[in-house]
Amino acid sequence: MKQTDRNRRNAIAFYEMMFNDCEPERAIETFVGAEYMQHNPHVKTGKDGFVTYFKKMAREYPGKRVVIKRTIAEDNLVVLHCHQIWPEDLEYAGIDIFRFDADGKIVEHWDVLQTLPSESAHDNGMF
């Protein structure tokens, strides 16, 4: 299996496990390398910061889910274009970028989120 295919598969499985299955500890144990650098300003860097944040999100927002719309993989990077659906009719278009080590483990993460607008200048949609 090519490195990019393995990394793409691991990014998707990681995201599904931590976000939809609400199992951030298992996701970290299974898919994250020795170090984990976080660039989201709301989440502390490192494995413990990640687990704490997503356990809190699972408690505060039961039923949240993500639908992965597309992926892009190049070298040691994988990009996920996602539709996040939260309780109280909150929806976001998100881009998550993961950097992998040589063993196919996630070691760094960046993301950007945009609220889905109620109106748009076109009919193309966000996805």
C-alpha cells in the first residue's frame, strides 16, 4: 500500500473514531505518534490536551457528527474537507490538515472552520 493511501485511511479512521464515535483516547492510542502538535487555538497541544477537549465536546454536544466530503493526500500530509453537524442546528464546513510520521501516525494538526451561511450569493453550496 502506498504511503499516501495508508495516511488517508488513517486520517479518516482517526477522525471518525474521535469525532463520531466519541473515543478520543482510543483514537490517540491507535493513530497518533509519539508527539502530537496542535495548531487549533482552542485545544492544548499534546495528546492530553486533545483528549480533554474532545471528551468535553462529547459531553456538551451529544449527537455531534461529521461527514467527510473529500480527501487530499500528498507526501506526509492529508487534508479532510468535512461537514460538521452539531446540536442546535449548528453546521460548519471544515478543513483539517494532518501531518504523518514515517510510520503512518499523526504528529501534527491544523484546521479551519466556517459556519454554514443561511444565505449565499450562489447555489454552489459549501461542499
